[in-house]
Amino acid sequence: MAIKLEMLRIFRTVAEQGTLAGAANALGRTPSALSMMLAQLEDELGAPLFETDRKNRLTPLGELVLAESTHATDTFDRSRDAIRRYVSSTAGTVRIITVPSAAVTLLPERIAAFSRQHPDVRLEISDADSRSVRRRIRLEEADIGIVTSTPDAPEEGTVVQQDDLGIVFRKGGEIAQRLAAGDEPSWSLARLEPFIDNALCALVRNGDVEVIREQCTLEARNTTALLSFVREGLGATILPEGAVAHQGGEIGFARPADPLAQRQLRMIRNPDRRLSPVAEAFWKLIAERAQSSCTSTSTSRDSTVQGR
């Protein structure tokens, strides 16, 4: 008798639950049926998988088989889910995992356009840092990912947006006063107020920013939270210019040129998996709109403060 996927799934569940009764309850089967399947698997392997009949301690072989069973059943489940998503082609689901800043600057308009074209498609949006986005795409926990990069980074995915980074501050604070007095925008201005760290700050290659980040005591990952903190006077931070485009008169943006720092958003997918038709349609919409709006913000490098 060959080893079957169902055997591995049952063994994994018993090993994780620690008892036949617990596994039977989890699988909706009888303990006797599971016991028979485990016996067949052990007969096929020619050695026991558990140290005792209580099923709460694995043999060395059992440890190996558990690792392989976990890999095999997870791979099967992902493949099954991918097939189901592909079959539900026109009224399916697109899972998008993105860095927080893209959820504010890039996606709203694109989602609105896509939803007008595909009103029956469900969009699931979640945010995470770039490393987590890449991991979840690799594990097929999302269809499309959007990560943060820099223009000089190794080629990855499709560039869908590029904008300048700058200091975001509250109007009326010391940074605003110094700029109004004629000081040139510089990263050193961030020393004048408490600083709120975030992942984008690492893209700025400036000694003052590095020192400020080491000394700061407040960090946030979500763009909306960062803007709220700045608005409440908790400090200044660094964000893309597009993130402050609709913030009213309370928040200002300064674009230092010592050096100029830019952020790219890149759209990625798992190269080993074919996107479902609706996910492919979303990908094409983002890519096409990126091409049509590829006029870079770097063409207007005036050093004035832009209060949005």
C-alpha cells in the first residue's frame, strides 16, 4: 500500500493534537478510523511513529514524518486554494498585501477604478513591512504585493510609483518657523523637534537622520498613525510627498537635497504561480496606470515648503 496524502494529514493532526480523541474531534472522524489509518502508515514505513500508544511523543522517524507531512499538506492546501481561486475567475477574490504608505498614496484611486470595471470581485487589502510582504507572496498568502525600494536597488517586480521623501512637520512648530525665516530645507532640520521613526527613514542616507533615529523614542509603522502623531504635535517624521497631499493646512512638507532621497513602490508576484484572471486584471490596471503617470516628481525640485 502506497503512502497517501490522507495518511499524512491524519498523522499530522494526531501529532499536533497529542491524542487520538483530539484529532478525531478536529477531523470529524472516529478514533478507531484514525488508529487504523496510522497503523497502515506505520506498516508501510516499517517502523513506529509514536513512542507509546498514547500518541503524545514521537519517535525520531515520527519527527521526520511530521515535518514532511506538514510540508506536503500545506503545499496541497495552497495548490487546492489556487485552483479554486482560478476557477472563480470573473467573480473571485484578489488578495493584496502592501506597505502602509502605498495603501494611502497609491491604492485608493486604483481600487476605485478596478471596482468600477469589476464590481463583483472581492478585494482583500492588508498591510505589512516590505520583508513580510515578500514572505507572504512567496508563501502564496497573497496574490499581489507592493514593497518599498529605492531607484538604485536591484531590479524587482514592476515600478508603479516613485516620489521624493521629505520631512513632514506640523505648521507652527520650530521647523516651520525656521523654513519661514529662510533656512534651506535640510535633513538636519529634523533635529529641531522630537522625531517619529518609521521604516522609510532607512532610505535616507544622511548622517543627521541616522543619529536622530538612534536617539528617538517613538516609532510607528502605519502612515495614517504617523500623520496623526505629527498633527498632534508629537514630532516630525519622514514620508513620501504623496502621503501629505491631502492633509490640509496643519502639516508641512520639506524636500531636502542633502542628499535628495526617493522612494519607489514596486509591485511583485510569485513567479512560480499563475495569477487568476481577476488578479491578472488588477495587476495590468496598476501597471498601465503607472506607465501613464510616469512623470516623476523629481522634475520639480524647488526648495520651498509645501503645506498640503
